[in-house]
Amino acid sequence: MSMEVQGLRAGYGGGIDIIHDVSLHAKPQEVTAIIGPNGSGKSTILKAMYGVIKPRSGTVSLSGTEVTGLEPHQMLARGISYVPQERSIFPYLTVYENLKAGAWLIRKDSKRIRDSIGKVFEMFPRLEERKKVKAGNLSGGEQKMLEFGRAMILNPQTILVDEPTSGLAPKVAHEAYLTLKSLREGKLTILLVDQNVRQAVTLSDYLYVIEFGRIKEEGPADKYRAEMAELVKSWI
């Protein structure tokens, strides 16, 4: 399942746009990454695509069907999950209870909920080992794994991932990318935003570079692997 945006403009209070006329295409079963300096609008793109904030203009399409402005739960029902930059797990609930909360849209189908959580445990055995532990007592890497696991509860075809390594120690950040790699092998369409340029470029198939809220350039990730140092240097 692909996602495409055309001419997207969006921002926050005060009527000030953060992103301007952004167009991009996340191809089916590929990893598409958006990289750029802090404050360039990377996360705003994902939030506008997923309905967390409403676009001021432009369109968002899912495999050719326009979904502009739908609420997040409506996007989820259409097979799109979102892993936000901000920690969104419930620290006082157990791992199992957090996963069950992610199945709210199918809350009346107890068998499907059990099956869905079972598939998440197959994907992430560590979560099954820790299923009775409160999420707040998990390590940073385990909490990030739980974020991904909850996003997978409804078996999405497309997943938007916002800054998966933000605030994480290098070892934990590496674990987050191992999780992303395993999701990629499951043939998901992944749209990724991250400050970890090296990891993002290495994992991705296609890359968009954004500066000052606009797409500056784009191309196959191979094109940028030899230029990562120069790219980052230009943002400092």
C-alpha cells in the first residue's frame, strides 16, 4: 500500500506554515526516509499525513484514494499505523494491557484481539517474556519495541515512524533500527523520519531531503550513502 502527498501545507497555531508545498511518494513495501536539520518540518509532514494536525492545503492519498484530513483512528482503520516521536505507552499498564489498548478498534472481537497480540509476540518474543511487567519498568529499548508492537496490532500495511531514536542512547537506538529492519522484512510500506542520518539512509530505499519546510532534493538512497557526512555538515 502506497502513500502520496501533493502540495501539502501545514503548521500549528497562529496560521504559520511549517511545511510548504511538500510532495512525496512512499512506494509499496519500501522504506522511504525524510531527513533534514532540526526544525525543518520532518515530523510535521507525518502529523499532517496522519491527521494529527490538519493540512491547510494539498492532498494525502492512500493507494490512489484521497484520505486528506481523516482522523488518526480512521487512518488506522484503513491499514496505516503511526509511531509518534513522543512516548505514547501507558507506563502503569502492563505490556499485555498496552497491546490490548492498541486493539481498541476491534475491542468487540476478543478472538481477533488474542490472535493479533499473539502475532505481535511472535514478532517480538521479548515482549511476550515481559507481558506482565508494567511498561514504565521496561528498558528504553523495550519501551520502543512496545511502541512498535502496539502499532502492529491491527496488521497494518503502512507505518509512519517519527524519530524512532530521539532521546535514546546509541545502543538502544541501534536496537530500534533492528526492530525497523525486521518490520521491513515483513514487506511493510514504511515512511521514516529521523535525525540519525546514517541509520536512516542505510535502511532506506528512497530519500527526501527537507530544509526550511520544503523538499530540497530526492533520490534513491544509494545516491546519498557516500554523501552523508557532507549533508550533515551543511546543517550544522
